[in-house]
Amino acid sequence: MKNYLLLNGPNLNLLGDREKSIYGESSLEEIEKKLIKLATNSNCQLITFQSNAEHELVDKIQDARNQEISCILFNPGAFTHTSIALRDAILGVGIPMIEIHISNIFNRESFREKSYFSDIAHGTITGFGEKGYVAALELAMEKF
């Protein structure tokens, strides 16, 4: 059985309540349940984790090697534009990563256009709402 890790960064715990015109109606818990079901139906395991704390996300990334994670699915949230520590953690573990964004970060404020992850990601899915999570998991299960 292959294992996948879904990480969500700061403020993504507010999905479903926060700026619905940008981030949609679904809560993070609802999205995670759909993805866990998809993984289970494909005889895979999906581990999910959200944190507003950078160091907790770094710890989860570093622990991914111990859990034999095949691919990390990562929506870094605002850390996309600021976190060298998370970037270094991804590079340090050597596990393939797919970057996910609900909104199109390149079609928003100019400060959101820079991602510290896009150049090290196996791929980036941006602007397709919660369907981006589904696409990322399906691609990860197909490739890794």
C-alpha cells in the first residue's frame, strides 16, 4: 500500500468560512474526507495535516521519510511566498511534492506571484478550487 501526505498551511483551516468567492464553500475537513475516500478506494493511504505553525509543517515533512511517504501534496498557503525553511525541508527529505493552490496565485496580488516551491515541485496545480486537490492525488497515485 502506498502512502501519501497532504499538508495544508496557515489559514486553510478556515476553508468554507473564509473568502468563499476565492476559496469556495467546502471546509478543509470535507475536502480531506473526499480525498481519504479516493485514496482508500485506490488501495492507498492518505495522511492529512494542517497547521498555522511553520515548525509543525517542517516536522511533518521531515517525518514523512519514516512513514514511507511516496509523494507529498502541499498547499503551503501564505508560506508559499515566505518560507525558505519549508522549501529546505522538502529538498532535504527528497520526496516528490506536488504544489496545490485553490486560487490562481498568478492572478491575484503581485506578492502572491512568487512561490518558493514551484521550481522544486514535480508539478503545480493552481486555480481549480478543491478539484486541484483531487487532481493532485490522482496524479500522485498514478506517478508515485
